[in-house]
Amino acid sequence: MLKNFWYAVEFSDRVTTKPARITVLGQYLALYRTPRGRVVALSDLCVHRGAALSGGSTAGENIVCPYHGWEFEPGGACTKIPANQPGRGIPNKARVDSYPVQERYGFVWVFMGDLPEAERPPIPVWPEFDNLVENGGKFRAVTGEFLWKANYERILENGCDIAHAPFVHGGAFGNPQKPEVPEYELEMPDEWSAFATVSLHPPRSKGLWSLVNRNNADLANRPPVVTSAGWMLPNMIKLHVRLPIGELIIYDTNIPVDETTTLVKWVALRTFFTGTWANRNAVQRVLKIFYQDAEVVNNVRPELLPFDLGAELHVKSDLIAVHYRRRRQELAERGWMLSDADRITGDVPRREATVIPSPARRENPELARAWVHKAKGDHPTVVESQRIGLKRITEEEGADAAAGAEAQAGPTSSANTKEQA
């Protein structure tokens, strides 16, 4: 899982003044909207006794902990401790992480990391949202969500994988009669995304969408469908299908709940059948695709993408997936990867909480020690623990060996050894 990116975590119209819990990158967030309309995202973990802030209420701009009534302002600082006697101050450590928030394209986006604003990767551009039917444009949008029991990167690769369509989606938009994938070149508009565009020959549609190819029942006479599929870091898929009667565009934001659970919030935009009467059919078609994919992807092993490119066999049609894996490796080398290595050894996870660090930790050096909950990665990881353990064992064995040598050599030799050291 990747930190230091913007994540679309919820539909904007679902966020109200009543706090709600969401989970992203294995971390709970308390999400709420202030009376002025601002969306706030805080670590859902009170520093006092670990209660979930999302189970509380709001008081003006603040969120109120349900356990002891502590209030936290949108920036994360505690402003009220009801149990305190009059005149008693609030400890500097009484604060929780607050994450930057933006609203765009009908989603709430939360920046999960501590990078300064100037260094943050951008929110991807979804230009179709400037051209919606309700604003006089040509795109009609429908939205939905789908829960997978799979790693988000496996889902990301699946969404960009053109070669699976004839076998997983045969009869829908994959054509078993034409499984070949034309060679393609990667389109990389920036360092955060990559796309592949090919011409495909889908089978004749059924139901309402059969009108799309009603004059071309014969596959040989049917015009090819230009299809573009690609990924946008950290977790998004864009599918753009240019049908004979219009365009279909689907954006998937694959939210990593944890390493093996993914909540997809999606939006599908079309330029045909733009009346609201067709919305239900459009939603059903998207969900059918997800159900078909989930039957396969939920059972892929290993559950997580290997870092070693040689651990799975790649062919020419996998070019876009291979590029993603290489890009992910570069980001891991920057230290942006959260994974099993960040889990604490022994029984510590049940005794001590860690959170993804927010920008305030980096931007305010005077608050360096003002955090109760340590940042993920501040504790020894499994690998680091092993390294520390081996070093300790080596040092102890070395000390024992030295002590044995001193005992055999006698006091004079021991003194000489210390002088030489």
C-alpha cells in the first residue's frame, strides 16, 4: 500500500455533520463536515484512551470524543478537556493527526502522508466532470461501490488487463472468437499514470445496449471498438470505450481497506442513453463486470503483487502491468510503501497504536515530540527487529568469547588488551 498520495475515500454527498468512520491503508479515519461545509479527516483514535472519535458528535467546527468529551478542532489539536479543573491547561500532546482534504469530481479526497503541499503528487484530472448533462454537457454519470476480498493492486492490474476480457467477460464485452491483443505502446501523460489503447471486436451486445450494434450482427462487418485502459496512481483505473453510438468511461477508485480487502467506489459516464431512465441498466452492467472479475481476482495467489518481476511470467500484452510494477518499485525505494513490514513484532499491535503521519508532523518541528501515537515505521519492523536481534546475539557472543579469553589469559594479559583497545 502506498502513502503520500491523494485517495478518493468517499462520495461527497455522503459526508455530513455526523462523524463517520472510513478505513484506508489499514487506518481508521473520522470524517465529518463542519457547519461551514468544510470536510475534515482526522485519525479516528483519541489520544486519551483510544476511543473512536467517529462514534462521537460535533460541536461547531469541532469533533467531540464519545468517551470523555474531549474536543478536537479540524487541525487536530484538543481544545477542551471537560474533566480539567478551571485554569488547568491542555497538554501539548493532546492532538491527533489531521489530513489534508479536497472535494473534486463528487468525491472527498484525503492526502494520506506527510509531504509538504508543494511536493505532493496531484489529484488526477477527470475532464469529463466539466461536461456533465446536468450542467449542459454530454456525459450522464452513475455511481456505485463494490467490495472485493482481494489486494487493490491485483484489482488495479485486472482493470488494465485487456487480455482477460474474452475469458472472464465473454459474451459481455470480451470476444472468445478474437482473443488476440494488438501490440500497443504505452501512453504516459505524466509520471503518475499510463494507458494502453487498442482496437477490439466485442460480441454483439444484449438487451438495451444491443442497439449499439443493431446494424452489424456479423462480427466481420462490425467496426472495431477503440478501447483505452490505464492506471492512475495510487489506486485508480480509467476505462474509455468508444462505441459506435457514443462514449463510455468508467473510473474506479480502489480503496485499500487493508492488504487483502478493497472497497471500490466507481463512476460510469456515458454519452448515449443519457436519460435517467437508463441509469439502472448502466449500474447493473458495471456491477456485472465486477462480479465476473471478483470470481477470479479474489482467488489469485499470492494475494499481494510480487516485487520480483521474475516471480510471475509476463508476455507482450502485459506491458502496462509490468510498467506499473516497475513504477511501484521506484516508489517503494522512496519509502512510500506501507506493507506487512510495518507491522510490529510480538504482541505490540494489540498494545500500541501507530498512524500514518500527517503533514503537521513535518511542517511543525516544535511539535516533534508532541505526538502520542507514533508514525508507522517509527517502530522496528520485522526485518529490522531481526537485524537488531542478530546484532545483539553477535555482540553477546563476542562479549562471552572475550570474557572467556580474558579468564584464560589472566589479569596481566587482560590489562594489556584494554590498553591496546
